Amino acid sequence: MSEQPRIGLVDCNNFYVSCERVFRPDLIGKPVMVLSNNDGCVVARSQEVKDLGIKMGVPLFQVQQIVNQHQIQLFSSNYTL
């Protein structure tokens, strides 16, 4: 009897934000966003940012006022990390 291949899927909440917080624990509890590789769009949001109503994939320029008002920490995506 041959073994059927198994497929696993892991969906991590706020993945890129969580990676940044591993190396910067001072970011825990603060609003953090990670931007696409050209820093144009939001690709990851901390819960604090989600609570402000910022949606995934939104262009940064559309939410810049909210970013400034709430001192959201911005990071470029770090695929090597």
C-alpha cells in the first residue's frame, strides 16, 4: 500500500510583524505595519493597526494621516528574515 502525500498549511497571524517583534521586543503592544517590497502597500498589520481600521493591501499614501496620528511604526518587508 503506497502512502498518500500529506500537505500541511500554517497560517501565522501578523507574520511579518511577529518576525520584527522577535528582534525588537520594544514593539510589542505598539502599532506596527510592514510594507511591500517597494514600500507601497501594507502587507502585515499588528492587531493595534487592525483595530484602527487599516485594511490589508491598502496603499500607504491612503493611510499616511492615520500612520502619523497614531505613530504607527513602519518597516519594509524583510524576506531574508
